[in-house]
Amino acid sequence: MSAEPIVIDATNQIMGRLASYAAKSALSGNTVIVLNAEKAVISGKKSNIVEEAMRRLKTRTLANQETARTPKTTRPISEASSPRNVAVEESEG
């Protein structure tokens, strides 16, 4: 663990590799500072990059109820707790 922070200039660097290096350094206990992150380069086909980003944005969250797994029906009441099956004690008298 170094006393000085690791300073990374992201200009013209591939974003994924830079992020991997920064994450590994941070997990090792080092402080990481990334400069010019907006100038990092994303490699690959634009259609693949956009498709992957859209897929990640559609992950299930409270804001996106289209893909949320919610119960379609209510749970049936168990017979043991049903009021019809409760034994009624008749008082003699």
C-alpha cells in the first residue's frame, strides 16, 4: 500500500482496461484518481456498445416495472387459518 495516490490520465486510453486497472489498484488499498475520464476511448462496434448499454439499463429495478417479477395472483389462505375450520366450543347450560 503506497502513501501517495495513483493518478491515472485517461486521455486516449481504452475505458475497460483502464477501469480494470483502477479497480484492481483500489481493491489493493491504494487511492486512485482518474483524470480526463471524459476523454477515455470505448472500443468496439457502436451497435454492440449501444445494445449492451441498453440491455444494462433495462435491468429490473423499482423504476422499471415491465420486467419486475411480481406475483400474478394472491396466495390462497391456508385451511388451518380459515374461519370455517375454527372449532367453536358450545357452552352447555
